[in-house]
Amino acid sequence: MATDAPLLRVEGLRTALRVDDAEYDIVTGVDLDLDEGETLALVGESGSGKSVTALSIARLLGRNIRTTGGRVLLDGQNILALSERQMRALRGRDIAVVFQEPMTSLNPVLRIGTQLAESIRRRPSTGGDIRTRATALLESVGISQPDQRLDMYPHQLSGGMRQRVMIAIALAARPRILIADEPTTALDVTTQAQILDLMKARTDELGASTLLITHDMGVVARYAQRVNVMYSGGIVERADVRSLFARPSHPYTRGLLQSMPRLDRPRAERLPAIEGLPPQLTARPEGCPFRTRCAFQVEKCRERPPMLQIGPGHEAACWRTREVAALSGSDTAPVPVAARAVQ
Amino acid sequence: MTVQPVLVAENICKMFPSSGGRGIHAVDQVNLHINPGETLGLVGESGSGKSTLGRALLQLDRPTSGRVLLNGTDITAMSDRALRPLRRHMQMVFQDPQSSLDPRMTVASIIAEPLVIAGAVKGRAALRRRVEELLDLVRLPTSAAKRYPQEFSGGQKQRIGIARAIALNPQLIVADEAVSSLDVSVQAQIINLLTDLQAELGFACLFIAHDLAVVRHVADRIAVMFLGRIVELASSEALFAEPSHPYTRTLLDAAPIPDPEFEATRQRNVGAFVRRRYPAELTEIAPGHFVASDVPEPSE
């Protein structure tokens, strides 16, 4: 199995924003593999290009943004070359998307049941009438009184419930790939926990793969098997989830993990913040995009570093990745703590 | 010897009219105090009333009932006019620096505004010096003074908002989700800035946030709010070591921990928590550790 081609392969993806007569790359050449049944996290801060990468894959880019290069292979077929009609058939059926704000993707003037039915019809029936299946779907995402909710409009539901409906709609056609773009960022932490647990349970049942876009390293640790870290339009590190947290090997990943206050560590006096700001789209430094904020910066960083292997399936785009990786171990050793005592 | 708190809230209620006619208790019978120089964290979900409470304490929206004492003086009974000279002691930092900074004003005039209104600094030269001093305190270059808010990033805008808040050397700052919209790497910079300034200037802080890890990092004591009421209040250490209200435990359970080894074997039950109003009365279960009973009120 391990040598099989991935379910979805992204190669050299470039997506650019058009401003007046100039085009600026938001995504600067992303490679990414999504395997059968796995959850792959794409993490990064706002402006890193993680959402645009996801939208490029689903071909749901807004005006003034277009993919200028690369391939997205599903079953060996480049979906970037499909006609819009073919793509529409594929979306929903093979690839479904859940966004941060359900109100932007739910139709405010259509009842929940109508919107679910549309999605159910994408996959020829496996028995049962549509209303029965819609009710079962709502129930499967933890919505009480599902039969009554089918006749409601989106605004009659709470934010958490709308996101549950979105997940039900996304999974109605039994897609092979779910792209979830910050699906719970706007929700409270208790609702977030319930919805992500549920999303995981339902995709596991379907055997679907999930591309989870998030900025939250806690969410990554809980739900992902593998992680790709994005910074300023490119992937700077990729690894299986344990390896990434145990041995962050790009200075940005390391900085990100260190700068968060953590419930599972003794309270730090001061947070080791990453100084400065991410570069603007129009003013990326040449070479490594992180070098202007990087404590490890050397002359060589003016040249763009390739992905360098640091362990099995673990690589980082940094000239000094071995030194960065070697720093971990002593200072990231877990300490028994409050949050654990809660259990 | 006990210190006099900067601020004491007694039985604060804030009601908003509702279509049913009975009104909604956004904040209900809240009691708390904030000591000089300390940070009180206030956590709760959206709609729990934490921002409403913050605004009611500062008299930005007057509470429906209850008293707020600033340095022992009841400010709830004061007219707006009488209150004005006291406002300099209490300032606010908002979540969204984008909408809380006037885009037509230069950074210098935004920061100078409270100084001018309070008549705290006389003369243009002195005002300019104070603005430069404040920019320096929030680690912005003096060249920022002549520029406009939209020329700055989110983190830099929050520095401007903080400079404005500390301009009059307040005794209390209410920071309402002040770092919530910032990316992690920038968030750490602003948290560090706030703690540095607090150590230097000695103001007390009511730090309102929904991120437990952030609140634990900055707060000495933490109040947990649920449906308009405080359900638990304790020192930061005690709250995390011995969370005692079911809602507090649910919050802790729900927070994802950035450690895959831990998450892989974690047992939790976030869905079991019963969402209902808990009694407003708090019981002291250990010195300084207060908890609302987890049985529902008789009336409900």
C-alpha cells in the first residue's frame, strides 16, 4: 500500500492574485500528497496561502485569483484541465468542501432539507427515499429533531448547528476527499471539539481523506496523521504528526510551537515570540521567505533552500534543518501538567 | 492589612430588552474585584456576557443594577459628567484594532486624543514628546506618528490601541479579546508587550478572552462565565489544578493540546455538559476558590 500512488497529488501548484496589471503569487509552487483515508493538516498563519491552496484544488477561486501552474491529480487525471462542467460533477461527488463560515455556503432562502437533497442526488441512490436519507444524515451529525430541522432555513440554526449541516451536506454524496477550511475557527471551543470529533468519525466511516486547513496546532495534534506547514506561499516543512511536534525542523515551525502559551507545560515567564511580520505578497525576500525573521539566518539563505530530508517522511526547506532538528529533544520534553490532571 | 481593590463589582446585572418583554439577563448578579496591578482573566464562550460585563464595569454601557466601586467610590450612581474626570483611570483595548482606530486620524492624533481631552498635557511640544514616549513604550518607531492606521498590520494596530489605552497612566485596563484575532507568532509579541507594560506601569487588567492557554499565561486569577453568571473564580493555578465546576471542566476538556502523543490516548466527554443557568451564589471551596453549585436553581 505504501508504494501506491496517493489519492490526490498536487504538483508545483502556483496561484496568483491579479492587482491592476501585475500578478503576485499567493501560492508559490506547492507539492502535496493526500493518501487514502488519512487526515492531512495544512497549517499556517493568515496570508500563508493555505486556504488559497485548498481553493485551488477544489477550483473555487474568487475573481482576480487564478492558478497559473502545476497539476492536481485525482486518479492520475489532472483536474485543473477539466471543463467547468466536468469539475462541477466531480465537486460534491468526489471532493467536498466545508468552509469556516457556513452562512457563506448555505443558501439562505432554501430550506435545509432542499439543500441536503441536492447533495444526496449527486450520488445515485443506495436505497431509501431522499427525505429519509436526509433525516438520517442530520442525525449522523448530531442534530436533534432532524425531521423538523429539514424544514428550517439556515438563519434559524445556531452557528454550531449550521456547521453540522454543512458537514452533512458535504458528506451526503459520500465524497472521497473532504477539504475542511478552518471549519471551526468561528466557533466556541466546546462546539469545536464536538464538531471536529464528529467530522472525524463520519469521514472514518466513509473511508474518506481529509485535507484539514487550520492555524491551530492543538487541532493538528488531535486530528491529523500528517502535517504540511506553510509559510509565505510555500510548504516549509512536512512530517507525520508525531515527528513534527517532537522534532520541528524548520525554524518557523519551531518558533510557532514555542510562541504559543500551552496548557500542558508549566507557565512560562515570557513567550519566545517570533519577531517581525510575515513578508507581504509584493515584497517577499529572495531566497528563503522566512530568513528576515529567522534566528538561524546565514548568507546561504539568500538562495532558496530545497526540501531536505531529516527523517522518514520528514523534510524541511531550510539549509540548517539538521541543526534546528537537533535542538529538539531536551527542550520539548513533555512535562506532567494541569491539563493532564484533569483527565 | 488588606489592599483596597482598584475595582469592585457588586451584584452587577445588565439586561437587554427582548421581544418576549421580560428582557434578557446578559449579565446576572456578578460579584468580583480586581486588585492593583493584578490581572483577572475572564473566560467564557461567545454570548456568555463577558464583553458586556467588561463594558458595564467601565460604565461604557451602564449596568441595569448593582454597584461598581472605583477606588472605593461608587461610579454607577454618578452622572456622565461627574464620571468624566474618573474615566482616565479606566481604559479599554478592543479586539478589532481595525474598527477601533479612526482611519482619518494620524497615529499621533489617535494616541494624543485622550491626553487632549483630559487636559493632561499642555502645549504642542510636550504633547509630541509624550506621543513619542508612548510609541517607544509600545515598540513602534517615532516615524509612525505621522502615518495612518491602515498602513499598519494587525499586530501594529494593536500596539497603537495599547499606546492610546496607556496614555493617561490608567489604573485599570480592560482588554477585550485584545489578541484573539492575531496570528500566533504576532499574538506572542503583543502578550509580551502587555505583560512588560504592566510590570513597568503597574496597571491592573481585566483580560477577557476565550483562549484558555492565553488566559492562563497572563492571569493571576481567573473567572469563568457561563450564561451571564460567574460559575467559578480561582487563582490561575487552582483553576487548572482543580477545576471544580462542570463547565470549567468541559472547557478544559475541549481545549486541544498541541501534543499528538497525549491526544492519541486522551479520554474526554465534551458533550455530557448540561447547558443551563447555574446559581449565582458562589461557595468558597478553598481559600480564594469560588464555585457555583452544579445543581440547577429551584425555580428552573
